[in-house]
Amino acid sequence: MDNCEVKDLGYVGPKFTWCNNWEARRRIWKRLDRVFVNDLWCQTMQNNVVKHLPRTGSDHRPLLLKCYNKNNNSIKYFKFLDFWTEQPSFMNLVEDVWNSNISGNALWILQQKLKKLSKRLTQW
């Protein structure tokens, strides 16, 4: 694995992923199943968790890989700050956005203008 420049991500949960299902004295447990990643993967996805799930109908445990990067692209909700209304240029900014030409039905136009206004206010 070193020659291929990949690393094992490790795991959470039970240690072994495979069992031969023989009687207790002859039973063999091994960790055969693993998740390997390269440097590019690690740069793209900084947080990775491999979970060993329960065996059901197989001699192998399924692996669940959860991965995400630090730049969480979750929804960021707009927050209106009251003090903006007290700023001298606030109404000019609102009028500028509201007077922009957007085509579509009335609800689409309203949605786009509110979206544009929230973006401009956040940058302001």
C-alpha cells in the first residue's frame, strides 16, 4: 500500500469485518474489508469515517463511508440586521436592487429580487 501511496482510513465499530461462520473452536475472524484513499482524496475530503455495520445474511460486514470536506456547503440562511435600516445608503441599495430588470412571472421576480437583495446586503 505504501508503494501505491494509499492509506487505510481506519474504522469505528467491531474490529473484524469477516467471519468463516464455523463452530466456536474453529471460527476465524479477520478484518479483510478496508477503505483506502490517496493524498488527493484526503485533500478533497478532510473528514472521513468508516463504520463497520452489523452482518446480515453475509459473512462480511458492510462498510459505511461518510465523507465531507471542511468547507461545509450547507444552506446558509440570510439574517437581516436591524441596524442596516439606520445606514444612510440602505434605501439606495434596496431601490437599486428593486429597480433591476428581471423577467418572469410575479413570484419568480419577487424571489429573484429578494435573493439578490439578501446577497447585496450580506456583502454590504
